[in-house]
Amino acid sequence: MVEKLAHGSSRKLLSVDEIVETYVNSKTRKLLLFITSLMWSFDAAGVLALSFTLPAISKEWALTVQQSANILSATFIGMLIGALSVGFVADFLGRKISNIVYFLFTVVFSLFLGFTNSAATFLFLRLLAGIGYGGLMPSVNAYLAEFLGKGLRGAYLVLLEASWAIGSILIGLVSVTTVQISWRITYWAFAVGLVLLPILLKLPESPKFAFKKHGKDGLEKVLKAKIHYDVAPIPESKVAVIELLKSPYLSRTIMIWASWFVVSFVYYTLFSWAPKIFAQQGLNATKSLWFTFFMMVAQLPGYLSAAYFIEKLGRKKSLAMYFIGMSVSAILWAFVGNTVQLIIVALLLSFFTLGVWGLVYAYTPELYPTTMRGTGNGMAGVVARIAGILAPQFAGYMFSMNKSLLEIFSWLAGLSILAAVIVLLLAIETKNVEIG
């Protein structure tokens, strides 16, 4: 863009994104990707630590199924609070401070869980840790995105999100190798995260926030460079949620909210109660935890395969295909006859479920123009958190009523196939399509 100056000469006017593309080098981008991926991994580890430790916690404190379900749901209530509060914190204090605040909630309160001596204290601290889990992901995502030009943003954010699987696998490995000694060790391991704090304190503020608050001088300070261009103002664009429910966005909003709800509901029903589900099928406590760990491992190829198919087949076909895979895997689980079949089906269900997660993360921003993208992404996350609150309660109720695994998995399969149908009927294809 060229701006006409008062004396008649012309000067190039660049957006903040174009400035970032020009002044942020590859080494800086890769370093920030590495650091933010570490934070994202701790987030995943915090969320999924309970999957491995809840059986031992329930046994030590003689918890009922309902009490266990309440502890699980407390995590997602906290995550909902975190997701709803992060926008204000990041806009008021800055992306850097937001990252530090939610990271400390994640690491410190997860660490404190290892010192609790009652279910009530554990539930309360788990809710506080959940605020960290729910706020850290969007905070880190926004921070990294604001250091990336549009040509690199998609690839880098996919790599960031893939670190969820890494965090899940690492905390699973810690848990299955130490839970026989004490379930508390899993939470004490979060003390390692405090080593990151000095590094986070030294990170720069994001370019976009620095420019918004301090103008060109702030931007130059963050980028450590003299900018020889004028910088275009950042347009203010706050959109009410109701706009997502108006034409032409209503059908795609219904589709993507249904997708987020179903994948979150299935994922957290499955992973919150995986050891108990395996125990229902005759596995001892140790084998149940190892099977849960192998399911965590299957998340990574599921995510990476989705990253391949989303470009090969397109968004709509890939999402429908993975939902159908979820449905078939879920219903097959109820009919397995031996240990080999059980682990194969469990790995398949984990593979397809995380594949759907990867797809919806990449697909959602493409459904809305720039002015609506933040609201669209935010509300999709809220829908996922609501599903996360409900999922443990659903499974807890079914177990307390002595329902069969066939009945439990039939619900999961039915929801998955319904989501596939909604995608096929309402989804639009955004592959190679310019989005506003």
C-alpha cells in the first residue's frame, strides 16, 4: 500500500502483518514455536494427568463414581472460565503477561494437587488449574500467531497444536511408571515447568499488542529494528455472537459447533474414564493404565494424518471421514472379544478422535471473515468446554446405573455419525479458497 504524503511524495504503508513478515527472522520464529510448544505440552499434560491418576485417587479416598465425575467436570468448568477470561486479560495486560499468568495457573496449581489430602481440596485446586488450562491455549495461540506472517501462520499453528499429543504422551509415561509408588508424583512433575518462567519473562511482547499500545516506537522496540515504513492502524473489529447466527453464517456455525461439541464430548468421555472402561473389560489396574497410555500415543499419528488429508481431500470430506471413523471405532469397541482386538480398536478410536480435533482447529478460522474470526473461534472453544463439563457426568451416570459398554459406546457412535451427517449437509469447502 502506498500513502500520499502532504508534500506530494509517496511512502509505503504496511500492515503489522507485513511488518512482521519483513522483520521477524526464521530463527526467532522457530525459537518462539519451540517455547510456546513447551507451554502447550504442559497444558495437555495438566488436562490429561487426571485420566491416569483418578483410579488411584478414587481408591485412596473411597470416592463414589459421582464424586469422581465432579472432579473431572471441575477441570472443564475451570477451563471454561479460563477461555472466557483470556480475551480480557490478553487485551488489558498484553499477550506476554497473559501467557505467564495462565502458565503459572497451569503449573503451580497442578503441582499443588500433589499435596492435597481431601477430595474437596483437590476439586477446588483442579478448578483453579483448569482456569490455566483453558486460558493458556488461546493465549499462546494468539501470541505465536502475531509473530507470523500469513504465509507461515497455518503451518506453524498446526505444529503448535501437535504438541498436545507430546504433552499427553509424556505425562502418561510419567504416570504409568510411578503411579504404583504414588499418584502424587504425576503432579509433582509439574515443578519442572517453573524452569520455563525466567525464559517467559525474557520473551518480547507480541508485535500487534506493542503497536496497539505504544505505536510504531513500541513495535520497533519489540522487533529490535528501525522500521522504514509507515504502519497502518489496526482496525477495531468486535462482533457480537448473534452475528454468527445470521445468514450466510448460520449453517456453517451450526455445523462447526456440532463438530466441536461432539469431538469434545467423545474425547473427554473416553479419556476421562479410559482406565475404568478398560477395567470393565477385565484388565487389571496396571494394564488399564498402559492401554490408556498407548491411546495417548495414537493421538500423534491421528493428528498428523489429518494434517495430510485436510489438504489432499479438503476440509469437508476429511472431517466427515474422520467422524465416520470415530463412529465405527466406538461401536466396535463394545464387541471386542480379546485383548488384541481391544487395543486395536482403542488405538483406532484415539486416532480418529484426535484427527477430528486437528481438523476443526484448522477449519474453524476459515469459516469466518477477519472481523468475525475471533468471535467464531472463541465461541467454538466455549462449546467444546461445555461438552467437556457434560462428558464426565454422562459417563459417571452411565457407570453408576450399571449400563453396559455397548450402551455407552452406542451413544458416542450415534453422536459421531450425526456429526458426520451435519458436516456433509452443511459444511462448505474452504480448500484453496480466499478467506476475507
